[in-house]
Amino acid sequence: MAVAVALAVAAVAYCTAAAAAESRWRTGWDDVTHDGRALVVSGARRMLFSGDMHYSRSTPEMWPKLIAKAKAGGLDVIQTYVFWNVHEHIQGQYNFEGRYDLVKFIRAIQAKGLYVSLRIGPFVEAEWKYGGFPFWLHDVPNITFRTDNEPFKQHMQNFVTKIVTLMKHEGLYYPQGGPIIISQIENEYQMVEHAFGSGGPRYVRWAAAMAVNLQTGVPWMMCKQNDAPDPVINTCNGLICGETFVGPNSPNKPALWTENWTSRYPIYGNDTKMRSPEDIAFAVALFIARKKGSFVSYYMYHGGTNFGRFAASYVTTSYYDGAPLDEYGLIWQPTWGHLREMHAAIKHSSEPLLFGSYSNFSLGQQQEAHVFETGYECVAFLVNFDQHNTPKVEFRNISLQLAPKSISILSDCRSVVFETAKVNAPQGSRTANIVQSLNEINNWKAFIEPVPQDMSKCMYTGNQLFEQLTTTKDETDYLWYIASYENRASDGDQLVRLYVVSLAHILHAFVNNEYIGSVHGSHDGPRNIVLNTHISLKEGNNTISLLSVMVGSPDSGAYMERRYFGIQKVGIQQGQQPLHLLNNNLWGYQVGLFGEEDRIYMQEQTDSVGWMDINNWTYHLLTWYKTTFATPVGDDAVTLNLTSMGKGEVWVNGDSIGRYWVSFKAPSGQPSQSLYHIPRGFLKPKDNLLVLVEEMGGDPLQITVNTMSVTRVCGNVDEFSVPRLQSRGKDPKVRIWCQGGKHISAIEFASYGNPMGDCKNFSIGSCHVESSEFVVKQSCIGRRGCSIPVLPAKFGGDPCPGIQKRLLVVADCK
């Protein structure tokens, strides 16, 4: 009861403080500046929560709903990179259409009433191919990326100016009435600066001055750049910026956190690494408490999909699926809800956080307090770093028990309004429902890609091993290396070995059109891959055909333009003789697995010569498959389950939905990714064309089309939980709701008392009200959502006095 009374008093104080703040903040100014506490928008210091969401990793049809869900989650800002290589793929030719319509994306954000943080870069890293640079930049004479190099600076300035000019022309900067309140130049440059010697600091000063001179009317920032020149703001990226950030490098710059990583981006060969909502919330609260932070952006808030070949080396097609909005745009609970409650709690006390005096002191060996006070309002952050114990602390004559590794936020420095370690948000479980099995053999066609053996038909020849990206211009993952080897009769029947060293990611080897083996690397393994295997040679001329495969290009590091990929060494060893190197033999090169682009377009669209039925089919390497499938009914997200395949790429109606590599298992024994998103914007009303190119075999008849939705929701709240600030009442409640237009169709479990377990594993405890299920069903069945107070009166009285009670509800959505 004391907590409830204190909350009521806090609410009155908050309304009074908010009214006082209104007159101070509404000045009618239309610019964006900053001081040592915050970004100042129209004369008002702002406490801003932001989330990264990349336009090119989703579709225009998805943007409005994604932005609306971000706003509902308590965000004020959407942050995005600008991807140079999607906008200027060909030098001088610009593309701002479809998924690359940056202006439309920003206007969609503005339409929902949110601000924009525009990270122009133009180097972005972002697990995006070539770090966002167009590959033609690689071939500019005498260029060195990201240093005091005139060719690079000229092209970088041209692109940055192009984007800024476009934004100005469309009136998208805040002083023009638009939503852009801050921009970023460069990206995490401090990580590579030392490699460029004196050219590094000169480049930093040049980039800052170049950006500022474009006169956007809003501040510029550099992330992970402690020496960002004035007036550019240095910002933090990382997991724990409340502990690692060195702070602003000038007293008139605020503490901004541009990337709070919500999980680990997934890579092929690794299991998914999720970050708990408790850990994310702890890090945010600590940054605000310790560093007086006033801007936090979640990277990613919605990760989306790496369509086509845009994923960097070994990065999966699915990107940050565990973010608050998952790959498909579904709300990921409880992360979304827990952060939403924290945003509300912090904004509730934004006045003292932005204007109050600051003090901090110890509460124990691993406990500390951070206090912000004005003359009429106070907020405190009580921090417990101990991961195992729940110490009792004294703060301003109040005794409080702190959960392990937690931060309690106290409004008016008395009432707990949020605890980072206590998750009261509902939880949800996704289900991939099979809606169509593509197992009808008569609906499939196949085309076997021939292994090239005739050097006279090769695109290039040379007496050396070519570097792969320079040869392919990064337009394809595939480069064939073809050579001849003369086997003399005098060599006899000695044991023969083929030895190949490559700096690509995968190698498939053929001798005289016969497959002899494959090897591949891994994200964290050695750079080189080695094939060392027995082969059979015929007398006379033998053809060696090696398919070198990239799984994405690099996205970071110094001197990217000098990075070398492809086959480095080829040799044949016969018996005990020394290895006979073929590096300087005549080599032929065939770019791509696909042949000419127009031939592939023809293959995808028609039943042209070369396609065949797959009755009595033996699955081959390097094979195209195609079929059609129906568009699933409804609005649920659509996926392909490719567990039965090996490695390749997928197109739906001509749009690539990305690479797949399900044959590369993670330590758990499962594929790193088996479900591949098909945005509904890619689909036709019926007869959708599915085309796959498969490198390693696989069985297309086991592919299924699925819909993805949240089919199970759960709430688990105890009677002493802090009520949500958004709540109309003062009592804790279980709130559950279904997404995507679904309704609560069944109550799988309900218990008021002391139920055992959690939302995944549950059972009735020693204290249980028999009417629990009836009460919950009455409140919830048939509705989109429901709210049940965790009170004895709701369930007919206290079933077990003296025992702390909670309500656990698990429901189905249909």
C-alpha cells in the first residue's frame, strides 16, 4: 500500500512538473542544437530513445507498421544508415526506388510523428557487403579508402553532398519542417585510424569539416571517435556504454549512444546468441545514470532481411531477428514490452534528468546510487552490480531489496517505478505453420549447370591466378578457375593428389568433369581454406575446374581496397615427387555460376531449352530448380523452410530473398538459419515463381511454404510488481494480447496462487485458486487482449494468506 500511495503522490508531482516544463520547452524555435546535457530541439532539451531500422532490409509495404510499432514501444527517433552501394551501384547512376526510396522511408517516419537520425557514413560496416561502398570505388586509380587520399575524398564528398542536397530539396531537415534532427559522418573510424598513420587524423578533421560545411542546420556526430573535432559530437557504440564510454570530449556535447546492440548478428556456422531484455534495460539505465546520457539507439530495433547478396562475409540472410521487432516485423516479447516500460519510467522523470543537479555515492561494495534533482523533482537510480545476491540497501531512510544485477528507478527518489531485472511484460512464442508443401514432383523443373572445361570459351585467360573480387567486380559469388594438366604415360599409376589453397569461402573441385570434393571456411576460422585430396588422372590432357565461392564480401577493416580473395595456390603431387605448382600455367576464368544474365532471365521466366523434369532424379551439385506456389491467405509473414537444401540463393518472382546455407550446421547440430522470409510485397495473387540455385545437392521436394505468427502469449506477474506507468490503475496486472488481428482462442493454463515454473514450463503449485481458469476465460476468450488484476478480490479471496501470490496465464492466439 505504501508503494501505491507513493505512486499517486508521484503522479501529482509529475503533472505539476510537466506543466512547468511545458512553458520552458515550447519556445517556437525551429532549430536543433545541443549542450552538455542533450540535443536541443526547438529550444527544448530532449530525452530521446531511438531504434535502428534499415529501409533496404525491409520493404515499403512494411515500413508504416514497423514505424508505428516502434513508436508504440516508446521510441522518439528512427535511425538508419544510408547505403552508398544501393544508391550508386553504377558510378554516376543513382537509384532511389523501391526498397531504396530513402525519401519515402523518411516521410513514413515523419508521418508517424517520429524524428530521424541519418547515418550517412558513407562507410557503414553494418554487416553489409563491402561496408556499403560500391565496388566501382575499388577500381578508381590510386585510391585508398578512408584516409587522407584525394581520389577517395572526392568520391566520398560527392556522395555525401548528393544525399544532403536530396534531403534539403525534399525539406527533410528539422529546420525545414522535416524530421531529421542529427546526421552521422564516417563510422567507427577509431577502430582503424592507427593503420593510416598521420593520414588518419587528417582524414577525421577533413570529414568533420566537410560535413559541417554542408550546413544542414542539425548537428553531426561520429561514433567511436573520441577525438571527433568540434562541433561534431563523439558518441558510443557497444554493449555496455554506461561502463565503457569515455564521455563527450567537450563540455558542450551531450552523451549519446548510437548503437546499443540488442543481440549478436547471426553468422553461418554459429548458433543464435540472444540478449536478455533485463540485460539491455540494465545497460540503458546505467548509461543514463552514470554518463547523464540523453540519447540511446538500439541496434537493431528491427533487423530485417539481407536480400540478394548484400550480407557481408558469412552473415546470414536473417539480420538481428531477436531485436524488439523481429525479422518479420512481429513484436518480440518480452523485450519490446520491457523496454517500453523503461522508456515510460525514464521519460516520467525527464525534467530532473535533463535539468537537475547530479550526485552519486556508494550504497555498498557493489551498489551505488545516482541522483538527479531539481527544486521540485527528483529521480534516483539504485544500481546493484552483484550478479548473485539481493542486498538490502538504505537510501534516504528507505529500505530496499535490490535484485541481482539490477537497477531500480525511483520517481521522486522514493517510489520504485521500474526494475530492470523484473520483467512484467507479456511473452510470446512464434510458430511457423506449413501452408503448402512443394512435394509434387511434376511441378518442378531442373537445369544442371555445366562444369566449364573449354578454355577457348572463357571470359578471361592469363598465366596467373586472378584475384576474385577484382575479376567478378563483386557482381556474383562465383568464379571458375580452369586449367589443363598434361599427364605423361611415364608417370605411371602413382598416387596423385590435388592441393589447392584459397582465400575465398568455399571451393568446389572437378577433374575431367568429375566432382572430387569441396571445402569451406568459417567466420572465426583461418582466412585460408585448403583442399588436399586424391584424384585420378588420365593419360594426356586433364582439365581441372575449380569453382571459387564467396559468401559475402568484407565489411570492415583498414585498406579494404587491397584485400585479396580467391585461389592462391594450385599444385599436383604424383607419388613422392615434389609438388608441381600450376600457379603460372595458363588459366581460364568464367565469371558466375549462371552464365550470361539474359540467359538466366530466360531460364527463370520460361520453359526454355535445358530445363527438364525431375522424375527419377538424382540430385546434382550446381543445379537450378524452379516451381510455382500459391500466395498464403491472410496477412501473416511468409517464409520458406529450406532445411532439406544445401547452399545457394533463392528468387521469388525475380526478387532474390538472399543466400541460404543450411548444410553448414551450428555447434547445436542445427542450421544457423532454416526459414527464409518472403515479404508479401514480393508476391503475386497466385502462381509465384520460385527459383533456386543449389551448389551442394539438396532435396527441393521437401521445401515448404510457411506463415509465421505469434500463436501463444503468456503473462506472469506477482502481487508486489510495480504497476506500469501507462496503466490506468494502481494495481499490478497480467496483460496479454494477440498480434496480427488474432484473438485469444483458448486458455492453456491459468493459476492464481504460487504456480510453478514460467511461461514455457508450468504447473500448479501448493497454493491455487480453482476458479483461476474460469476467471481468466471470462476476461479474455474471444478478445484481442485482456487485463486481469493480480488481486485476491478478483479471484474470490486470498487462497493462502502469508504467501506471496502471482498470476500465471498462458493463452493461444488464432
